[in-house]
Amino acid sequence: MTSEARPQLQYLHTAIEELKAQNLYHELPILSGEQKAVTVVNGREVINLSSNNYLGLATHPKLRRTSIEATRKFGCGTAAVRTIAGTMTIHMDLEKQIARFKDAEAAVVFQSGFTANAGTVAAVLGKDDLIISDELNHASIIDGCRLSKATIKIFRHRDLEDCERILKETENWSGHKLLITDGVFSMDGDIAPLPGLCDLAEKYNCIMMIDDAHSSGVLGRGGRGTVDHFGCHGRVDIQVGTLSKAIGSMGGYVCGSRDLIEFLYQRARPFLFSTSHPPAVVGACQAAFTLLDSPDGERLVKKLWSNTKFFKRGLKKLGFDTGASETPITPIMVGEAAKAFEFSKAIFEEGVFAQAIGYPTVPQGKARLRTIVTAAHKRKELEQALDVISRVGQRMGITQG
Ligand SMILES: *Cc1c(COP(=O)(O)O)cnc(C)c1O
């Protein structure tokens, strides 16, 4: 007997068939090795331009060692939520370390960046409150906003004027107001206009919140994030970051005042109702922040940016449109989704792994190849990737002019 036998889920089969007919069905690419700059995907060795392993920490020997030591000392799992019996000394130590690193009063660690965003927004805001959100904010922010039951108003992407228009219209709102943005936007690689948003949050008395998933380990001194990048210290009430991208392991965190963190300990649902990180994850994160706080960390961030500049300049010189990107996330604009998928497939066959992104992740007609370089890429790997992308791009008529 298989589940196919029952008709209750037949509609899912129909939906999948529809996705396949529209070329919107995605097979999972499968890595048979580590998350490295060159890796094996679906049995083929490729230059990897698809991961968020910005600093190469996912396979760093120091993280690996500390992770194994934590497993030896504390075991494989915690078997409890943080509030019952799932808080070990290492969980508290990591939170203190993150708060110090971000120069915040306190920090709380969640199971993922997704739960950090969703859990925090839903805990801090309620049905009488108002959320003003950038139209390209991450899905986890959108879910958190919906869970909070607050009124949600969306401003045009990075548009301070449009944001202020909404704030003027809602000037006499009686509940709390939250102004929320991604630090670095995950599909375009552009940076939020944080100083201007902080001005607005101050002028209109909003809580200011930023999601630094793609900026932690990338922007600011030693990768301290968007607040540090712009010198907006003390102007952002809630800073979310992820431990799953540049930090090389898994998890999310929230930094802010002690009151904020203590409140989240009491009220954030993923914190209360989902088991805490296994020691291996906590150990790896501790090693990552120790590294970031050292000259080695600074060096890795510098390498990430020099690789980013080299690769971006190369793409532009070859005549590609890289959109509004200012960070290691560099889209190569293609237009039609089908063409973007064909482009991705063609370079894959020549040994370069970069995903095509189409509707509904990005708007219709804005399909692209999304590339991310890391500090772990060697120059000759980036040169080789540029060579392949150039040849295939010309053949497919994707380069401009
Ligand atoms: C990846 C991402 C998240 C989620 O982080 P995870 O730790 O992977 O759950 C949240 N926000 C943004 C902007 C992201 O890109």
C-alpha cells in the first residue's frame, strides 16, 4: 500500500503537474561533498556560486574542532526547549558572545533566522499595532507580520519617500509602530537605506528593526552588520542575524536591550516551544564569533570583498547587467524565467553552479541568475567561472550591447 492509493491528496499531484507544465518545478540539486568553493553537485564537479557560505566557515577547521569538542562534552542533543531543561552553559555563553560582538545589551539565539524573525515580530507586536515593511523583505518577516495580526503596510523597495508617505498617513496611530527592513536584500544584493529609515523611525516614533541575515559576517567591521556599516549604533531597537550563512552553522539571533531579550525569553513562541540547538551547532557558532573577532576574521571579510569586487567588475566588463547589487550577492539579469533556467543549466554543464531565480521569488520578467562569491574562492576559479558565464551568455544573447 502506498499513499498514492488514497484520493485525498490527489490535488497535490495535479498542482505538481501544473508546475512541471509551466517549467516552475525545481529538482533539488544534491551535493555529495562539503559546502566548498568547488564541490560536487548531482555528480558533477562545479565552481560553487550558490551558497551563502560567505567566509568559508562551514568547513573551517576551527569550527569543526570546536563543534566536535562540544559534542564530546555535552552530547548530541538537548532534548528540551530552552525554558524547561534545554539551556546549557554553552547556550548562555554564545548569547553573551553575540551581544558583545554586536555591542548590544543582550542577545537571544533561536533555532534559525526564520524563527528569529517570525517569532520576534509576532511576540513584540499585536493586533492593535502597525507594521511598515519594505516590499522585498524576507518571507520570515512577512510570516511574522501575519502571525502578529498587526496592520501591515508595505512601502516601495528602499523608497524613503514612500515610507514617509505611509508614516504621515498613520501619524496618529494609537498602537505601537514597527519599521522593518532587510539589511541586505537576498535576491538583488542591494543595501537598505538604514540611516534614512532610522531618521523616519525617530521622527514618527517607530520601533526600528533590521534583518541582517545577509549582512552578518559581510558588512561592517569584522562583519558586524548593517548598523555598524552605516554607523547607526543605538538607533536600531531590534537586530536580527542568522548563524546559518556567513557564520557557517545554523540558527538565528536577536540583539537589543535587556528588556527586549527578557521579553522574548518569556513570549517568543519558537523559543518556548521548539527544542534548543544541539551542542555541535553552539560550539561551531562560538568558534565562528571568536574567529570574526580576531585579525583572521577581518582578513576573511576583506578577502570576501576583494573577490566580490573582482567578480562584479568582470561581469560588468563582459556586458552583463548586475542590477542594483552592492554586495557579494550579484544577480545576472536575464528577463524571461525560461531563459534564466536554460542559462543556469548550460553553465552547469560547463562546471559552474549558479541558480536561476524566477517568478514568484522575483517579479515577472526579472528572472536572473543569482551568484554569490565567497572568501574561499580562488582567483583562478572566479576567472574560470567568468569565462564560462561569458561564453554561454554570448551564445544565448544575454550580454548587453
Ligand atoms: C536566509 C534568510 C533568513 C533565514 O535565515 P535562516 O537562518 O536560514 O533561517 C532570514 N532573513 C533573510 C533576509 C534571509 O536571507
